[in-house]
Amino acid sequence: MTDDGRRTTDHGRRTTDDGPRTTDRELRSADEIVQEALRRQAAGLSAMPPERVSLSPPERRAVLAADRFIYWLGHHWLAIANLLALLYVGVPFLAPVLMRAGLERPARAIYAFYTPLCHQLPFRSWYLFGAQPTYTQAELALRFPDEPLLPHTLIGDPVLGYKVALCQRDTAIYGAITLSGLGYALLRRRVKPLPFWAYALFGVLPIALDGGLQYVSYVTAYFFPRLGFPTLESTPVRRVITGCLFGLATVWMAYPYVEAAFDDILKVLEQRFEQKSSA
């Protein structure tokens, strides 16, 4: 027994006149438990397993159908993306073919469908079945002096040819996306994502300079004609080059990330399917 009234047993347990007290080891164990509980609480973890939500049979079937669809999409997303890109860039070429065949109503339906998607300016579009594949604004103005060369107005004629329902730059962008997607299907896992700085430098900057300067020059000439700034009209070659660079860079940067995201989703779904089959 010590001077302050505490007694120590042979096993190291501290006691007082009022009764036994815990050992140092027990104090440390209790402190560790408290610290672990605080750590789990701070991390948002629960000491108890979460309760499983019971689903009705229709809800279970709906969840299973959604999982199967996502699983199927994860295996076929690239084929779907390539098909959509091919249709998007290919259908506009069908419009002049239909006009040439005398099927004006379905051809105009295609032009109308792409109206909110592309300006279809006649001097920035490709032409089929005519004297030239492209025409400048001055050439079209000489041929059609009484018709304003506004977006979605001039389609063409048997001599001029009929324009594609997408402008030259959009045709290059989505054509490059289609071809790059097909190329990615062959390389796939061996392609690393294009860094963002390279995407901005080689994909975005050229098209922004070519199209942006053209747009700014027209806006300046329209709102401030007294300044006398000339309009800077791009060329078909520049539109094709910048559009192809943008389409290629977009696929190169985006598709590997999409591939990696679907890989993670497929792993989770495969684990879920295994658990359901073993249950």
C-alpha cells in the first residue's frame, strides 16, 4: 500500500480503498478503441455493415436489365461511336445524290435536319455532280447575282452541282473522327491518351485561329464598316487541315479515357454478376 492510500496487487492492478481500478494495459486498449472509433467516424465509415435494401421483383428485374445494358454497352461502345460518326458525316453526302436523282423531298429533309447543326454556307461547302467541288463567294455571286448567299439558302443546280449538307470544316472534323475511331479500334489498348496541352496546341489552336480570325473579321466588318477592315475568308485546304487535326486530337485524347472508364465499370458488374450467380 502506498502513502496516498492506493494499493498495488501482485498482478499490477491498481486498487484504492473504494475498489479495484483498471490496469495500464486496459487503459491503453480502451484508448485505442476510442481512437479507432473517432478515426472511422472522421472517415465517414460505419462500424456496422449497411443494411441491404430489399427490392421488389419488378425493381430487381429493372436493375438487372440496366446492368446488362451497361455491360453490353461497355463491350460495344466503340463500334457504336464509330457507326454514329459514320452516319453523321455520311448522310449529308446522300442529299446531293438524291437531288441528282430527282428525289428532292427526301434531299431537302436531310438539308433541313442538318440546318441547326451546320450553317451550310454555299461558299464553304463541297459540291457533287457539278463543274467544281468548291466555289468562292465571288464565283457564286456572279452566277446568282439576285440571290443572297446566306446560310441554308443555295443548294445548287444541275450545272453548279449540289452541295453537301455539311460545311467543309465539319465534314473534315467528323470524317477524321470516323477514321480515327476505326484506327483506334485496331490499336486500342496500345494507345495512351493525348496530353491536354498537346490537344490544345495541335487540335484546338489551329482551328481556333483559322475559324476565329475569319469570324472576327466578318463581325468587325459588319458592325464597324467605317474601320475598313477586310474580311479574312479561309480556304478549303485550311478548313480540311484544321478540321482533321481537331477530329484526330479529340479521338486521341477522349477515347482512351472512355475505354478506361468502361473497364472499371465492367469489373464492378462482373463481380456483381458473380455474386448473384453464387447466391
